[in-house]
Amino acid sequence: MRVFLLVTFFSMLLQANGETIYKNKCSSCHKPYISMEKLKENFIKFNNTKLKLKAPTLNQLSHRLKIMIGDGFEDKDVHEFEVKEFIKDYAYNPTEDKKLCHKKVLEAFKTMHSMKGKITEAELSEVSKYIYDYEELVRKKHASKDEWFEVFVTKAKKEKKYILVEAEADDCYYCKKMKKETLSTKEVKEYLEKNFIVVPINVSKKELPAGLSYSFTPTFFFLDSDKKVINTVPGFWDKKEFLEILQSVKKGDKK
Ligand code: HEC
């Protein structure tokens, strides 16, 4: 018990520290949370003339870097390590060719200045962890309780299954391809039926539940029955790859 409290205390300290470092060293340019809808409108429709941001927001960074780094197969610790290494490297040596943010977003900004001499490696480690965790932090905070979705959550709890939220859209070639070549195969269908509650959402018509946000369609979000995101995988996957992803979620060791 005492050890547990101590660990909780230190991890709280660490988070507070990461947040403080962010506020002191990054927040003059990187604003905290702005909803994805507003961001999309700002960058795609208004070329950043509406919000006049100085840099991508923190939720944008957190979401984008996590999606772009890794291949969806590595475990959470490895993924977290890779994303943190990227942030540390970028803060000291930012260059054009490393950038991972959306093209439309990057068009609005000049490359950031190196933070060499302005932040220590230890501080960077902590702020990188804060950025990595940020998406999940705000997702929980901003997730409204959609009653229709709670029905699936209750069902998942009762049947001891995971939830798969599929974000698809009108006129999405890879969504159709995925449906035809992967999701409708016998093996995938059976595996899904046995272990997952599947919730397809057409994002052209409806918002995603549980505060989830996406960059591309299709995107597959795997949640446990406490609505914790275990893995997010965008794009097309063939039958073999997708089954591997499903199995790794079931094993419970994924990001
Ligand atoms: C003076 C303004 C400014 C400050 C301070 C600043 N940044 Fe940035 N940052 C930017 C801008 C502008 C961009 C977008 C252009 C680019 O990618 O270089 C950016 C982009 C980034 C990217 C993503 C690049 C990509 O597209 O992959 C990371 C990671 C990042 N910043 C980390 C940090 C961290 C960590 C801090 C604080 C320790 C910080 N920045 C402080 C201006 C700033």
C-alpha cells in the first residue's frame, strides 16, 4: 500500500513536472487543446487565418506523432519510447525532412528553432512523456457520455469483449477495399464476433464516440470495456495483418 502510494505520488509529480516544463518552454507557441473540428476548419478552410496559431496544438502533436510513428504492431512501451525519442530529437534538431504533421498544417508554419541550450535532456524526457500521454488525457476529459455508445460499453463488459470502433467515410476507397478484402473474410468475421463488439461509424455523418479523433479513414480504434484506448491503427490492412492486430489487442499488450 505504502509503495503504491509512493509510486502514485511520484508519477503525479512527474506529470506535473512534464506539464510545467511544457508551460514554460513550449506553450508560447504550442497551445493546449483545441477540438479537431475547429483545427480542421482552421487549417483546411482558412489557412490558419482564423485561429492564427503559432504552431500545431498539443493535442494535434500528440495525436499525429503517435499515429505516424510505429507500425501498429509494437508494444506500448516500445511505441512510447520511439515517439519520445522523436520529440527529443526534433526539439534539438528540427529539420524539414523529419516533419510528421499534416502537410496542410505545416504549410502554415516555418520550421521551429532548435531548443538546444534552452532545455535540458532530462526536461525534454519529461515533456515528451507529457506530450505522449496528452491525447489520452484530453480524450478522457472531453469525452461526452454518448448514451448510444454506453450500450456497447455495457455489452462489452458483460461479454468480456473488446470494442472496435471503425471510422469510415463516404467516398473512402480504402474503407471499401478493407470491407471487401479483409473484414468480410470468414476468419476475420469469426474472430471479431468472438472477441469484439464492432461499432462502425460513418464520420461523414456522425461524430466519433468517447472523444476519439482521427486523421484518415479508415481508422480502427481498439478500446477495452473501461473505454481505455489500447491501440489505434489507421489505413488498409490485409487479412493476415489485421488478424495479427486483433490477436495482439486480445493479448492486451498493445498501445
Ligand atoms: C517559438 C515557437 C516554438 C516553441 C517555443 C516550440 N515549438 Fe515546437 N514547433 C513550432 C512550430 C512553428 C512547429 C511547426 C513547424 C515544424 O514542424 O517545425 C513546431 C513543431 C514541433 C514538432 C512536430 C514536428 C513535426 O511535424 O513532426 C514537435 C515534436 C515540437 N514542435 C516539439 C516542441 C517541444 C517539445 C517544445 C518545447 C520544449 C517546442 N516544440 C517548443 C514552434 C515552437
